[in-house]
Amino acid sequence: MLRFILTGKRRKGFRLAPPKRRVGRLRIQAIFLNLPLLVGALIVLALFLIVLFGPVWAPENPYLSGMKS
């Protein structure tokens, strides 16, 4: 290999490695094949949506709605 770098000449039988697959695509596949990661992400997303839309779903405090002042 050093000889090729210095002189530009290849030895007989020397082949270049095949091109690697795209790293980004492999990461996406690894994420979708990781079941615990997907379940955890869905739980976190559900909790985030509850926090975000909670005041819309329950506009009144259930502990104070029956009390009269």
C-alpha cells in the first residue's frame, strides 16, 4: 500500500475495497430495527403530547370544579 502511495504503481493481485454502503442508511435501519428504542420513543412522544395538549383536554381542575366559593 505504501508503495502505491509513493509511486502510484499497484502490485499484482492488489484490489481496492468495494465501496461501503452509506452510513446514514445503516443508522436509520439500525434505529428501526431496535424495538426498545422505538417503544421508548413512542412513550416519550405520548407524554409530550399529553403535556402539550393537557389544558385543552381538561380545561377545569377536577379538584376544584365541584367547590363553591
